[in-house]
Amino acid sequence: MVLLGYIDEPVGDEPTSLQDIFVGGQPSYFKDVKPPTELTTCKNCGRHLSLLLEAFAPFHDELYDRIIYVFMCPKAECSKKNGSVRAIRSVCKDPTLMDENRSQVEQEAEERVVEPVKDLFGELKLDSNPFASANPFASGNPFDKKEKVETPKKVTSQPEPTISSIEPQSTTKPKKTSQDSFPSFFLYVEEETVSPKKFNLPSNIEIDESVLDAEIETEGSAKLKGSDIKQAIDDDDTFNTFTEKVEHNPSQVLRYHLGGKPLLYNSKDGIYQTIIKEKVQGKQFELQIMPKLIMDIETDDFEMDWGTIIVYTDTNDAIELDKEYVGYKEEWCGVQYEQWNSPL
Ligand SMILES: [Zn+2]
């Protein structure tokens, strides 16, 4: 199941909570434990990175909490430079909080008991969580406390669903302001729906034949002929597929599909090669940020030109925890940029 994130209300004076999914602004951290500075600095200029995305993303039916962060250097000269966009995974395995989550999970399990049993187990079976065998339903009786009535937990003021149905303890902190932060918006998440209508992008593209012999200066030393560009467009099914898929839900700024496949923006770069050859060792696709976000958060000071930002995370979710039971780990982050042919 692919989940799509859309821009919701701006993050105003109301603080974000750890259970929110939002773009821009300031990150919030489990127990206010900040990640090591070396994980949140630009590898190109050494400057502190700005938050692009914070996504609360606990594994379904797992008790511990988990957040994916994507950071980007706000300096224009670092655009397209290695290490100017970085992804970090954080988990919190505090036993006390996990106990509280257990109650929540059990309560949800109770609610599902009224569903046909077939559906319950079907859902569990289809769960893409690689830890399915370690989930609380597999290791013990999830219903042994079902007579216990839990007070509903405090939920965030935002009505949008989170990626997971687990609602752990809410921790809020005051929002800070910073001139280096991107404009901030909450996201709401919905399952992707694809209408049967077939979009056909190439038919919308018209090539001015007179430019086919013109030479176009590219960033490198090579000069490309217009006719080469037309050929490239015809060949690049990847970009067409990307566009066609996005056309179904053009406002999407986030795609989430743990263990699924990313929607690749082009087939011409190293990121594409790495992904299709399955060389992201020990990791699985988790989410990607979509270019519509540029329209929402780009400022005059910082123009963005990426096509998509793809994040792969550890398949086993392993992480080293500190004494607060909080851990941080950098994850694989691949940025596909706008190609020389895409603006046509
Ligand atoms: Zn930088």
C-alpha cells in the first residue's frame, strides 16, 4: 500500500509533536535528545542542515517509536553536492513508553476483534514489516488484557492520520524560529488511489523542429544537439512513468511505501543505477519526497531544482541506543535532479 502525503495547515504557533508528519520548520527529537552534530551538517560546506521532512513512522504493530528525518543544506552553492541532503532514522525504545504503546496496540487489537477473524489475520499476514515474526501478536496473547479499559491517549490537534495507527505518548516542545528553516506545513496522509484514466504525457509534448539542430550548453563540457534531446525524451520511459503516476494525485509531496519500490525520476544517473541493481545493501525503500514540495517551500533565497529525494532504511531497523534509549543512524538518501531534457 502506497501512502501519499499532502500539504495541510501551516505550522504556526502551535508546536509540532513527535507524532506529526511535517515539512520545513524545526525538528523535534525523542526526549529532546539531539542527533550527533556530524549527522546534521552539510558534507560540502559544514553548515548546519535545515529540516526538509520529519515523518513519524513506527513499524505497524511494533511498540517502539521511530522517526525519519530528511535534512537539506540551505546554501544554494551546495545544491547537487554530495552530502547536502541527508536522511536520518531515529528510534526510541524506552521501556516505559513501549509499555504505554502496548496498551494502545492492545486496545486497537480489541477493536479489531469485532472484525471477522479472517480479516485480522489476513492483515497481519500481508504486513510488509520485516519484523512480523517479532510483533506482539506473534510472541504472546495480545488479548490477555482485553478486559482492561484504557483511557484514550492524547492525540495531536491535527486530524490527519499518521503513517502508523500507533499513537504513543505525545511530547511537545515549543517551536523555535530560525531564518535558516524552510516554510513549515503539516502533512496529511492518504492511501494512493489511481484512477483508470490513462494519462499520456508524450502526446502533450511538442518539439519545435527548428531547434533540433541547435546546440545546447550543459553543465559539463559536452554539447548536446536538440535532436539528441528529443531522442532522450522518447527513450526516457522512466520520467514518463513518473509523470503519469503523479498526474493521478498531483498534489502529493511525499510517497511512503516501506519495502516497496520508489518512483524513479530519471534513468540517467547513478541513483537509478544503484537502485535498479539493488545495491542499497541491507536496506529497503521507505519514502520519497516529491517535487511538488518545491512549490510549497521554495523561497527567493533558495531555489531548488531536485526531482525527487529517495530514502532507503535499514531492513532490520538495527540501531545503537544511548542511555535514554534513543538512537540515531544515517540512512541512504539518493537525490535525482532535474535533467537537461525534462524542462522541455
Ligand atoms: Zn552546504
